[in-house]
Amino acid sequence: MSSTKSLEVARFVRNYVRENDRGCPKGVLQHVGGFKAKDIALALETGLLESGRGSEGGLFPKGERPAPKDRVAVTLKSRLVDALRVIANGGTLDRASAVSLVAEYDGEIEKRRAAQE
């Protein structure tokens, strides 16, 4: 493995991030870029790249990984749990919010049921 290969990996990642506005998945490096896992590992070890997880996941040039986004309850499950947390912490949940969450849940269940038929 050479430092030249690490620089090529880093260059590919920089171009990918610029063109796609997101981190570069390792699979893209391997299958599109044609780089081997050891080349990618060397670029990470030498500090040319850094990795992110979650919605900010993928590989980025060192120092260019975006800051994590604020955690926002976006899924039905996370919003249901947030509502339960309010109640568990001694708060109250207004009836309209509860009715809305239950209706959304029932709608999701109905979609799954219909998809299985």
C-alpha cells in the first residue's frame, strides 16, 4: 500500500462529497472507485479521511464532516415514544395530539395489512 493510493482514495471521496452533498459509502469506493478495503483503511488510519454515522454517514475528507443535525422526532415510533416520555415525566398530552398519533398508527397498520394481501 502506498501513500499515493491513500491520496487517490481521498481525492475520490472529496469529489463524491462535492457532487452528491453527502458522505461517500465504502461500497462506492470499492465497487465504483475500484479501491480495496486495505486502501480505504490506510486513508482512514493516516487521517486523510474520517467517517460519520447515521444520516451524516459515510466517509469525508478530514475536517469536512458536517456537524450532526439536531435530533428531531420524525418517525411515528419516535413521536409516540416522545409522547410517552411527556406522560412518564409527569406531563400531560392533549387529546388532539393523542388522537392524531393513534390515527396515524392505525393508518400505518392498515397499509401493512393491505400490502400483505
